[in-house]
Amino acid sequence: MKKLVLAGAIALFGLSNAQIAKGTTYVSGTLNFSSTENNNNNKTNNELTLVPTVGYFVASNVAIGVGVGYASATEKVDGDLVDTKFTKSAVVVEPFVRKYWTLGEKFFIFGQLSVPMQFGNDKNEVSTSNTSVTTKEKFNSFGVAVKPGLDYFLNKNWTLEATIGEFGYSNFKYKDAKSVNNYNFGLDLASVGIGVKYVFAK
């Protein structure tokens, strides 16, 4: 019975010697676009996130890297008398460190600690048949996030990875207003992120 339990533990946690070598570089990133249109109230919403990421293994199974990109969200309402358009856009910067643990020859789990930051502005446009008024307000945000994940090597260059939930803190602040703190703790199976990355194999 003890031998059976030990065999199950080996199968689950893996005693493989597979390592991701020091000096390995990979590229990945986030690309999301969504658009919705509600004909009942003539409202249109568009969202775009584009954040390329580069990682470098400073030691076996330990990588550091950074993602730099852009995020925007637009809400537009065409009214009978007044048209409104609200746009939020920001530069995104997210340095991170990631630690891998080997489960098998091609299968790894990882934990990622990152510091996501955004620097941007909100623009609100209100238009009528006679007038048009535009206001802008700058904002910034920063946070600390921990994400667990799984990584499977399809071959020596391509991997398929998934992150599950997030543990973290973020602070959001407009230029002339008090900051707002947010906390997020949980493994949410409804917020699983799936992606691919390219590894420059040594």
C-alpha cells in the first residue's frame, strides 16, 4: 500500500530532472479585443489590450521579465439630443519574476510575482447639435499580483500556459483625487487565462 501511495505521489508531483536552462529567453504577451453593441440604448463598448512580454531565465527555472503595452476602453452613446463618448487609455508596464517547478519532462507549474502599472487618462466628450465639450483627467495605478499557473512544452520552442486566478493588491488614483485600493484573493476557475509563448531554445 505504501509503495502505491509513493507511486501516486511521484506521478502527481513528478521527480523529473527536467530544467529550463539559465540564459533561455522567451516572448509572449496579451492581446484582447472585445466589442459590444446595444441597440436598445444605442450604446457601443470597445476594449483593447496589447502587452508584449519578454522573459529571461537568470537561473534554472527562474525567469525575470517585463511586459510593456497599451490598454484602452471606449463607451459611446448616440442619444436623441446628446451624444457622449468616454475613453480610457493607458500605457501598461508590468515587470515580473517567475519560478518554475518541474512536474515532468514537458510539464511545469509556476508562480509569478508581478508589479502591474498603468499611466493614462480619461477623456469625456459630450456633444449636441450646437456645442461640444471635452474634459480630460490623468490617472495612474500600481499593484502587486501573484499568479499560479501551468506550462506545457508542445515542442522545444512552443509552450501552452494557463494561469488560474490571482492574489493581489492595486491602487488607482486620479491626479486630483484620493486613491482607491482594491484587493483580490482567490483561485477563480472562471478567470483562467490561456496563452502561448515562444522559447528561444539553447
